[in-house]
Amino acid sequence: MLTVQHLSVSNLRDLRPLIRDLSFTLDGPQRLAVIGEEGNGKSALLKAIACPSQLLSWAEVRGTVGYAGERLGYLEQESPAAWNDLPVYSVCLGDEAFSDTDRGELALLCKSLSMSMDLCWSETPFGLLSGGEKVRLRLLLLLCRKPTMLLLDEPGNDLDLDVLEALERFLVSCRLPVLYVSHDERLLTATATQVLHLESLYGRAEPKWTWVKEPYALYVRHRREQLDRREALWQADRRERRQQEEKLRRIENAVEHAQATISRQDPHGGRLLKKKMKAVKSLEHRYAREAENALERPYEEYPMQALFCDAEPIPQGKWVLQLHLDQLKAGSKVLASPVDLRVRGPEKLLLTGPNGCGKTTLLRLIAGLLRDDSTLRAAYMPQHYEEVLPEADTPEAFLHTLGTKEQLTRIRSSLVAMKFAREELAHPIASLSGGQKAKVLLLSLMLKQPHVLLLDEPTRNLSPLSAPVLREAILSFPGAVLCVTHDRVLMEEWPGRILRLTRDGLSALPSPAERTEEGLPHA
């Protein structure tokens, strides 16, 4: 059993509370999903449980956490940077639990994660693996330690569709308690038996938490129904109070008019009107006291505002890309051959394929080619944000490229619209959550007013509240889009071509509309 009692986490940089007085328990084969907006403390919660010392440099943690006799298996959101230059086999053999696991058990674990055991003995540097390969390998090493409880921070990040489904099957069949953070709506719907929702209200100044013992889809529906019901009650209460106030004003106006016009020869009538005005004032005071205890309007977090509003369209006939490669390589390794890709006008192109097939390598190559094209402005969002984000800078410093007061004002208002607290604008980028880093990078793309967007897993770190906003912005973007994604919702909504990359090159997949017409299952 895991017991968390009265846990509070505050950011020492600005004393802003992330989590306040949180209490919950987890035991048995339950899967408790932690959800919430970017920067609301989800990863901090897992660290406060598994390794609170990692928070000491920037956060104050109070409360008690108990898991006596349990072996926690904690998967952090990012892999250790020290592994990147090591060959994969060195990373594996450097873990004592891996070396102690017999080959038969290792084969079963690899099968449960839909990965080849050959990956464990690869001489490829760990840093050159695809995002999905890294996640699977880290999960394998974690399971070799035979944990009795799992804490997983975004385990579905970067996984291809087949492996995502394998992860869902693994979580559903797992007999261990699992506490996990995820932004993947499909994964949450398929796996969560309980939900812990972390919110940050009133300009991100007031933390709130909700713990329910019901599946994710049921929680979302019940929460919406409850908020709508409370909104309706608030509206009814507001209408009733307005009607009371209007009636009172009409009576007060009538009495004031009567007092102004009554004859001095009618002292008895004057006394009656004075008495009536006193009663009106008394009623007014009573309504004011009642208003202090009136129903409060239900408050909920709102999604970030839409992006790419300043993007420029591309003429229909203009060539964006005409690419032919005899071989697509990563170092000396051939990933695909041949690769032919042509993009024209404001086309929307989605690239999919298994982990390690070369999607990121291809997109990075295209970004380099378009960077040299003086007729087009291309904006590139890599899968790993550290490729372009200087983590020692603040969001303001990174984005303030023109040095003008007008641009700084726009940057600040845009970041606040993206759900940043004003204090966070001066925090170093390294201290931000993965979702907040994604938003900083997306804003830098928007400021370039691009003709072409090159996006590598753009929704991977965005919450179920923000991801739909970004999906809509991508689909309505007036220029060309080349997008690598495993986001199943985005794939189903995609309006353009969907190409799958394999060793034999690129092949077209049916669009969602075509799959519906043919009665085929969606991706």
C-alpha cells in the first residue's frame, strides 16, 4: 500500500503552491492516473513519493508518504543524460537486476513490451535510439528489478501505435498497484481505474485536487455534468437575486417619488411613507447579507488559447518540397530506401511508422533543407526540446528576439494565454515541465510567422485540455504541415495524406474518411 497524507509542494522560487494538503491511498491492482494541466505538479508528485531529494533544489515538500515493505519501480519522464553516449548493451549490463534476470524471464518481459531482445545487446549509442525504443528499454530495466508498485511518468510518450496498445494490455493485466502520469486520452480511457486530478485555479495561484475511484471516461463525464449542473444553479440563483433587486428598486423609486410629491398637509401619509422606506432599506440590507452567502460560480481551468493566428498561406501551386533519397541513414545504418516525398501548396502531411524507422531523422533532414530555402519560412519543433531550447534562459529571454517593448508585451500576454503563471515567465526553462517547454517552443514557432510547420510529436506533453487546442490549430493552419505523430486522436482527425515509413520507403495509408467508407478500423 502507498499512503500519502497532507502532502504539500511549493515552488521556492516564487513561493507558489503546486500541491496543497493532498491525501490518498493506493493498494491492490489499482491503476491511479494523475492528470492535469502542464506545470500543475504531476511529475513533482511522483518525485515527492519516489525520490524527494530531487526536489530540494527548487521545492519545499511537507507531509508524509508511506510505503513500508514495497519496492517502488519509478520511471522518470526523461532518461539519464549520462546514458546517451553509452552503447545500449553497456546501459543494460550496468544494471545489476538485468544481469541477474534469466534469459527466459527476459524474453517474456520483452514480449510484454513488444520489443526485440536483440535491442538489449545493441552496440548503438543509447542517445541514437528512437524515443519509443528508449522508453521500452527503460521499462524493461525497471521490471527486471521486480517492483511491487509502479510509478510511471508519461510511459506512453514516443511509443508507436503497436507498442501503445501493448502498453495498454500490460497495464490492464498488471497485478501491481500503478500510479502514473499520462496525457494520452486513449491510454487513460483504456487503463485508469482511479483518477487524481491536479488543478491550478485563479491565475494559477490556488491549487486544487480531486481523487475519485472511478474510470477516467466516467470521471470526465461526471465532472462535466456536475460543472454544468452547478453552472445552471448559479445562473438560476443569479436571475432570482436580480429579480429581487429590480423589484426592490421599483418599490424604492415609487416611495421616493411619493415622498417628494406628498402634501405637507398629510403628515399621517408622510409617516407611513417613511415607515415603508425603512422597511425597504431593511430588505435591502437583508438581500446584501444573503448575497454574501450566495452560490459561487463553478470555476474550472480553461485551455490555452489558439496558436498560429499570424501564419501566412502558401499558394496552391507552389512546391514546398521535392525530395528523393536513395537511402535514409542514421550514421552508417540504413533506415529506409528509397525515399520519395513531394509536398505542394498548403498540404497537410502526417508521417507514421514503428519506433526506430527514421521518422525523426527524415523530419530533421527536411528541416535542414527548408532552412536554406529563401522563399519559405519553415518552423521546426523537434521531439527533444533541448535541441533548440537554451535551458538556462528564461522563456522571456529566449523568445524576445527583436528586443522591442512591443514584442516583449506580446510574448508576456501570449505566455499567460498559454496558462503560464506570471512568476514562471522569469523561471529558467530547465525548471519548466515538459508541457510548458512544448508551449514555449510552440510560441517561438508562432512568432516566426511560418509558411511551413515541421512538427515532431507536437502533442506528446500536452494535457487533454490543451492538446485539442493544438490539434485544431494544426488542422486549420493556412500553410503546409509535415507532422510526425503517434497521437491517435490527431490521426483520426487528419484531413490530408498519411504516409507510413518502413525500410522500403514511404507508402500511403487510407485517410480516416476512406477507412470509414471501407469499413476499416481507424489507426
